[in-house]
Amino acid sequence: MTYPSIGLHRVSKTFFRPNSPTTQASGCQALRSVSFQILPGERVALLGASGSGKSTLIRLLCGLEAPDTNQGEILIEGVPLFRAGCRASRSAFGHARAATGVIFQQFNLVGQLSVLENVLVGQCASLPIWRAIGRNFSRDARAIALDCLEKVGLADKADQRASTLSGGQQQRVAVARALAKGSRIILADEPVASLDPASSRRVMKILCDLAAQFGITLLVSLHQTEVAKQFCSRVIALRQGELVLDSLTTELSETVLRNLYGVNAEELLTTSSGGFDVVDSEVLSVA
Ligand SMILES: Nc1ncnc2c1ncn2[C@@H]1O[C@H](COP(=O)(O)OP(=O)(O)OP(=O)(O)O)[C@@H](O)[C@H]1O
Ligand SMILES: [Mg+2]
């Protein structure tokens, strides 16, 4: 039986200010009873205006935050990660961490380490990064890491310090790290928000091509509707923590967005200068 890669059932998340009563009225409800499933191999855009709950959702899915305790369930490949707000067993949590690779907006590389070492430490999902750093990696692990760097077009930078790379290159290292880890699910939180249009296009193309090639499930949070439409087949949209749309990206239109977000639709409709419609021959030659 094939399970959905990601399953959420009535998941809520409330943030409380320190020392304030933990009633819903006193907290900020970042997610409100969100339910959806994502099947293996799907490429889904998570869309929403600033503050709509995208990062919170991704942080819940990778276990960095816990949902509210009264209800709800998060399943990764059919294995419960949280049930009624309680973290599942150690082995279930380990299963989720092993299955999932995360790419953040701010690259999250260790600048002092080489590009290759940054990819290698990603293979130690169960270790804190400070323990992974000093490890002697096997020849096989190095070969996998180099192969993944090759796939994102950065094999020639393997020995260079990560801090010396451009933003787009650093994000491609983050993609290689998620790939080398053997992730079956990649969660990407605004992976191109800090990049110029050309680098954004290149990173998204590489990420989506590799996801398609290896059957990886992709959930990528984005601000830009045009990027979602170009690279993803399905869109899930949040508004003030509520799931307000789950449809094909082909159904996304300016009218739909204006109906959902009113004036806040502007930030989702803004097109990046340079656009995403030009086919980049260099991009196509990678992977
Ligand atoms: N650690 C936290 N403590 C308190 N409130 C938080 C915390 N993290 C998020 N929030 C609140 O939860 C809501 C959702 O935030 P979140 O970061 O998930 O939004 P987002 O959709 O990722 O926004 P953006 O597009 O700006 O990144 C916001 O109102 C935010 O202020
Ligand atoms: Mg965010």
C-alpha cells in the first residue's frame, strides 16, 4: 500500500507570548485546523501572503515546532509524526527526519566548511551538526556527495569554502545536500526569496527537475504566483492560517487571488524583473 508522503488532519498551531495565559484568545493562531494530503512525487506550491503560516507549516512538518495539543495529526509516509500535539515515538520521529530534507531561504550552510563537507554533513540526519562536522566520511559517502554536486552543476566547487559562493550557488548546495541525504520528501521554505530572478529560475529548475527525475515529493513555499505556476502542478494557499485553496496551478488566476486575498494579493502577483518565462540553455544543460 502506498501512503501519502505528507498527511495533515485538522492541524492547528498557536504561539503564546511568554508568561501569558495559554488560551486561544491570548495567542497568535498561525495555523487553523489545516488538512491536506500530498501524494508521492507531487510538486506542490505553498502560497500565501506574509504571515499566512507557510513557515510554521514547514517547521511542523520537519518537527521543529509541535502543533497544538487538543487535536490533529501529522503523518509522514503514513507514520505519525505528531498525534494530538504529542510527538510520536523516537523511531517515528527518526523515520520522518530520514525521509525529509529541508531547504531554507537563508541557505543554512556552514560557511567555514567546504562545499563537499556541507553536503556530507547532511547525510548525518540523526547527529547534531557539531558531531557530524568532525566525522571521517566513507569513500562511498563522498562519491554520493560529489555526484549530487555534479547534478546541481557545482562539482568544480567541491573544495571551495561555502561562504565564498554566490547566493544561488549556496542554494544549489542546499539542494545537493537534501539529495545526498536520500530525501524522499523535500520541504523548501521560500528557497528563492533571497535570489535575483536568473538565480531563482536556475535553482527552481534544478530542484524541480531533480524531484521529477528521482520521484521526490516537493512542497515549496513561495510568494510569487508566477513561480508556482511555472514549476508546480498543484497549489495549496493559506490565509491567516487557514487553508483557502487546494487546486491545480493552472486554475490560479489574478481574479482567484484577488478574491482570496483582496489588497494583499499584490504581493503574490508582483512579477520579478527578468521574469520566469525565458528558457535558460545553461539551466537545461544541468542535471
Ligand atoms: N515563534 C513565533 N512566536 C510567535 N509568533 C510566531 C512565531 N512564528 C510565527 N509566528 C506568527 O505566526 C504567523 C505565521 O507566521 P509564518 O512565519 O508562518 O508566516 P509566513 O507565511 O511564513 O510569512 P512570510 O511570508 O513573511 O515568511 C505570523 O503572525 C507570525 O507572527
Ligand atoms: Mg515564512
